Amino acid sequence: MGSITPLQMFDHELNPIKGWWDMHALDKRVAIGTNGVTVQRGMVGYIHPTTLDFILGVVNGYMPLFTFPGENDFDANSDVGNISGGWLNTLVATGGYELESTEFVAGQTYDPQTPLTGATAGDLGKLTPSAGWAGGDMIVGIVSEQGPRTNDHGKDVVRFWPVFAPVHS
């Protein structure tokens, strides 16, 4: 049963800047998991291998997925009295598109060509700069434009190309 009070639709965003509208673009419908953090639009996570639901964060070797709606958006949940919801649409990290997300670790520099990984602890599900290809992080994106930058809704965002680059030992 629905139970949400929604935020403004532009408070948390994942905006496809280029490439997603192609009929061959990759997306994936996943069940919303429970990991103690509200899933917002633009966060990164993966499909849990046994429960098959969406979990925030990055695990080496698991395909990164970027949330298109958040768990409390009307296309993933519903208002009180309705029985729909429980599913997220995500964009797959191997897709040929450029994305813009509000979900990144503030206070960092996002220079073009900087590898991105998933943050941990209090910033779980957000993007953060990586130490680089040899730094031991699984890379989930590459910064495509100097950031953070302010988008059309006055929100700070980071633009990037998603990638799937697991760490090899």
C-alpha cells in the first residue's frame, strides 16, 4: 500500500544528457531492496545475487545500475491507498549514454576524465572520484564535464559516461 509524501521532482535527479533515447539503450527493472538508506534518483547500486533486489553501493564485479526514479517517486511507489509500486527502473552502466546526477559526494573536484566509483558509509549510493585505474576501486563512470555544475533547476550535478570496469587482481 502506498505511503509516500514526495519531494520536489528536481531535488534528486538522473538526467540522460545524450544517448538514452535510442531504442537499443540499456535499462533494467529491479525490485527495491532494503538497506537502510532511501534510494534517490541518480544513485548507484547493483542487483543482489540471491535476493535479486536493488542494493545501493558498488561491489566489485557486479554490474552498476543508476536509479532513474527514486524509491518514493510515483513511478516506483504510490500514494496512500494505492497498491502499486516496489520496482525501480535503472540505467545499466554499459549503456552508450551521458548522464547527469545530483547524487555525488560534495566537496570533491570532478575534473573531466576522472574515474568515478561508489561512495560508502554515510554517502552510500553516491558517486565519488576514484584514485584511478590502478587505485583498487571498481570504476562505474568517467567525468565528462567539469563539475559539479549547476543544472537548469539550480541543482548541483556531475556529468559522466557510465562504465563497467571491475578491479582485476
